[in-house]
Amino acid sequence: MLDSVLKQAGDSEPGFSEKTVKWLITCTSEGQFTGLVSLGEGRGRTFSSCPNLTQPELVGGGEVRSHFLIEGLPTVALYLDPKADEKEKAKFEAKHAYFIHLLKQAAEHAPYLTVAASLLENPEALAAIREELRGAKAKFTETATLRIDSITPLERDEWRNWWRTFRSGLRTAKGRKASPMRCLVTGELIEPAPTHPKISGLASVGGLPAGDVLVGFDKAAFQSYGLDQSANAAMSEEIATAYTETLKQLIAKKSVKLANTLAVYWYTETPELPDEENPLSWITEAPELTAAGAEALARDLLEAIREGKRPDLAYNRYVALMLSGQAGRVMVRDVMQGCFEELTERVGNWFDDLAIVTRDGKSVAKSPKFLAVAGSLVRDLKDLPSPWLQQLWRAAITGAPIPTFALAQAVLRARIDVINHNLASHPRMGLLKAFHIRQGDRAMSAYLNPEHPNSAYHCGRLLAVFARLQRAALGDVGAGVVQRYYTAASQTPGLVLGRLAANAKNHLSKLEGGLAWWYENQIADVMSRIRDQIPGTLTLENQSLFALGYYQQLAALNAGKGNGNRNSGIETDQSTSPESQD
């Protein structure tokens, strides 16, 4: 995984990091405060190579330290939360003093920093800065840097060599050098970095706001052979910086949040792909077309690659990670990689396998987003365990079978919908269908298949016809055939369907001749598919076929198959809102 990450690494150097700044504090060359500048919406503007200290460097040496040039508003301007206690105020006063100390030291190489230091030492100027921050409703967690006239120090180079020397002095002060070791990644003989930088961006999926470590050995149980800290996975400081900076940027720019997990993915040969050529974006943000939309995009893209019209994609590869944070550590839940052509084909198959008839039976449901599919398994998306999400993501990307837990949950949730008289979920029914297709069921299709060879499928169809027959004969009677018998019929049809068939004769006698004749033919047609093979009990897989048969039969009736819609006894789903089609 690290090798794949490092292949995406740009220019990186220990002691420097990409950072985002929200506020510019501006002044004249004489040190007179001239106002604040907000650097864009959201968190602000990103600068690619900013001075940076690791956490051990910040807290080491027995003194309070701060970063250089960029810091939080409490450090730069003593802009403190009114709720801050005396201890916290004292801490930020010390950090503020150290920030000014660094500016003065660097001013020997970048004289304009003397002006910045004088500005921040001036109580009246600090008061004016804080007043303007309050007027702008700046948050106490936001960051700031300085601009002197037209000079923004972050964009200049005069201070950089001083910073490298200064930081090297901090490292030397820590003590003796570590013994040379072979780098775990490059195989070169190196001095191992004692600790690795933290990776930010995982706070929304269990990580810490300050960042999490991918490589860390802070407990004796994690260490071996008498090695200390990160010598247990020896890497040079340059390699540690390169992989952490690259992962931070990938998380920030090429990731999507999937419930309590972050999917991070990229392409090796074509870093930037438009959405219409990016199969992984189709999964998370399905094309707003018909269910065949993503499949059509995949087919066209595959044809272009195979005919040589897209040589830029022919040798392209993808890498996909599933990440989350836990107890200050980066949890790598899965790593997937392969060629772009295979990915495109498998993502097209994912949508093809999920394709299912709409409830009204008139078309195929629109392509579902990945979270709609995963969320169909639980009552609330936050209840979805990370391992489930990971396995579904792998099934979508690699073409792996739909996991059995997904089948069990989908059957359960489909049963609850029927009993509670809720609208059936298109993504959930599509997932049931995808399970059987990936198990080799060639008879399974998006629409009703009267020729399906499994009797469990037709048992579900038969219950759907009985339910509609009862409604046609008696109207709305509250808890009808489905609510009372679905669970039992889907598990032990042999004990239930015979009783319902006998009761159907009473319902038929209440209908007019033409309608009674139509229903009699429907029942006879389905019974002919079952013959004498009504099973006594159904396995989980057969229960899912029962659910699909029930759903697709209702969709066919709603669409008016067999002149069903010309009969007032046929209930049609009239829901047309976007929500009703999910």
C-alpha cells in the first residue's frame, strides 16, 4: 500500500507540509495594522509548502512551542474563547511569545519579518486585530498568517534555509542518533525516524482532529527485539514525510465519505478524470439516468479502450483504500487495486446486476448510489458496521459475490416493509437480485420471469396474486393476507399456501364473471409453475427468491400485465416522487 501511495508523492520535505489558512493579518512596512483578509470560503486557502513541526517537536525541549508563520488565532493574536480558563490563557500567551520569537530569529534572513514581530508585540495592534476578528465572526479554531505590504512570507523563500537549520537543531537536541537500519520501503540504509507525522482528515470517521498515525509504536506490546518507537518499522524521515503528506492530500482531494468509513481512490496514469469517465465516481454518485446509464457509460468507455481510441486509459490502474480512525491510529480496512479496464467492466456489471423493475412495473429503477444500496440493509445508516460497508464496496469494485450478511439483512428489511405496508426499496430489491445473479442464476432478470425454474420464486408470486385477489373481493380490510401470512409463507410455504388457495375460492365467488375468470387464470398459471413442488421450508436464499417473486409479480400487476389495470380490483402504486423511487 505504501508503495502505491509513494508513487503519487509530489515534492515533499521533512519540516514542511501543506496547510490551509483562513485569515491574512495585514500591515504596512512600518508595522501599522491595515485589516484582515478572509482567504475564501470554508477553511480558506491551501499553501503547499509551509513550515511544520511534528507533535514530538512541538512538545519536546521542556518549553512551550508553536509553529512558524501559520498558527491558530489564539496563538497569533491571543484571540481566545471567553470560556478559556487561566491555565489555557497562560498556555496561549507562551505560544504567542514563541511565535514572535521565531519571527525575530528568521528576520535575520527575511527582514520583513521584523515588522510582523513588532505588530504582534504591540498591545494596541493586537486589540484592533481581535476586534476585527470578532466583527468578522472568526472561529477560535481558524488559522492565520501575515502579510506585510504586498509580501506574504509563506510565498517567499528567504526564510527556508534558516528553518531547515533551526529544525535540525531541535532534532539534535533530542539526544544520540539511532543506529542505521534498512528502510522498510526502499531497502536503503537509513537513520530511522523515531516518530512519523500524523495524518489529518479522518476526524469525521473516528479520527482525531489533530490527526492520526499510520505507523506508531507507543506501547510495549507493539514493539519487538528491543527496538524503540518507529524503529520497529524503520523508515527515513524523508519517506515518512512523503507518505504522510501524500495520504493527507489524497484524503483531502480524492476521497468520499461512506457512512463511518472514508473511501480514498486514485488512478496512476490519469490523475484527473471527468465524472463521466470515472467508474468509481459512478458508484458513489450514480449517473442521473436510467438504470442502464452507468452500464452504457461503461460499455462506451470499454469499447473506446479496446479499439485504441483511448490509449491514455489502456494502461491506467486504480488504487482504492478504505480508511477510518480509531484511538489515534489510521485503520486501513481494505486495499484494492487493478487495471482500469477491469474496473470499468465490473462497475458496469454492478449496476446491471442491481437493475430492478420499478414498483409501478413500467420501467427499470434509476441507478442507485452506493450508500442507498448499503443503507437499504439497516434502519439508519449510522447502524451500518464498517466491515459490512467494506465488503459491499469490494463487491462493487472487484465483482465479488454479494456477502451473505447482505442477503440476510435485505430479506429481513424486505419482510418488514411488506408487513408494515411500506413501499418496497428499489436498491434493496436490486441487491437481492444481484446476489442471485452473482451466484450464477441466469434466469433472474430485472422484470418478472414466469419461466424461472425455482419454485420458491413462484410461491412469492402466488402470495402476491392472492393478496390482490382479496383486495379486489373485499376492499381494504386492514391487515390482509400479506400482513398476516407473509412471514410464514416466505419460510414455510407448504403449510400456508394450500390454506390460502382454499380461501381464494371464497374470494373468487364475490367477483363478477370476467374479473373472477382473470384471477382464476392468474392463479392457475402460477400454480402450473410450482406444480406439486411447494416446499415445506425455505432456506435463506430461497426466502430471497420468494421476496423477489412477490415484488416482481406485484410490479407486473401494477403495470397492467394481462389487462390487470383495467380491473378496479388491481391496486396500482401511484407514487411518483423521487423519494418513492428509492
